[in-house]
Amino acid sequence: MSDGLVRRQVMAGSGGRGLVEVDRAEAMALLGSVAYGRVVFTLNALPAVRPVNHLVDGEDIIIRTRLSSAVGSRVRPAPGVVVAYQADQIDPDRRLGWSVVVTGYASPVTAPDQIARYEAALIPWVDMTMDTVLRIRPQIVTGFRLVATDQAGPS
């Protein structure tokens, strides 16, 4: 391609696709069905994104990080920092899947029994010491399924 752009050819049927909004309960269930996502926070007045593994406890999203990390250093001194959390599971060949975005307040978990429980249940994927457990309390939860048009139903 002469314009320098790289385009991926999708080898899928000719059927159309549509977005179907899911309710809060289904969105949180979808989020709980995957092990990782992306936390979005403010860094130098701009959005920053970090991939992290997580677990869902009720409606809380739990992540582990380091106090010295970009997200940890913003939340620790000022609990209640607004963040977003996004996860998805999309098949690029079939062009089907889902995406969930949660916007809420992040704060450190401080109760020793909860910290111990989350540290045991949420093992970091990177070989680093994770000394901070953060809880994201969702305020806004949105989710969509990318479905074949014949599954989309009425708009």
C-alpha cells in the first residue's frame, strides 16, 4: 500500500454487524468473565492507560499496583480519584464480541483482612512487587455486544 497505512483484511462473512447495549448487571458479569482490562487515569492533565489484571468483587473492580506506579501515586494521596476501566473480548476475524467501560472512583483498600484476601486472589502478571490494592467503585457502567445484524433486534 503506497500510503504507508497498514490495513488488516477481515476474513468474515458478508453479514452485517450491529451494537446491542447491555444493562449494568450483564456488563458487570462480562467484566468479571475476563482477567484483564485497562485502567484509564489522568497523568499530567492528559488521559493515560495501563493494562492490568483485575477481579470483580460484587460491583467493585479490584486491581493491584505499586505505590510508585503512575496510577498508584495518583490514587494513594487522594482517594476518590475518577478513573475509567475498560475490558473487552472481541474476535477480530468474526467481528463479534463485547466491550464494557466503567467510570468511577478509585481508592486504596486499607483494611488488612481485605488486602490479604485480594492479594491471595489476584496474582500480578508481571514480576514486580505490588504493594497497593485499589478498589474502583463504578458510577457509570456501559456495555455493548457486537453482534451479527440478525441478532441485533430492534434499534
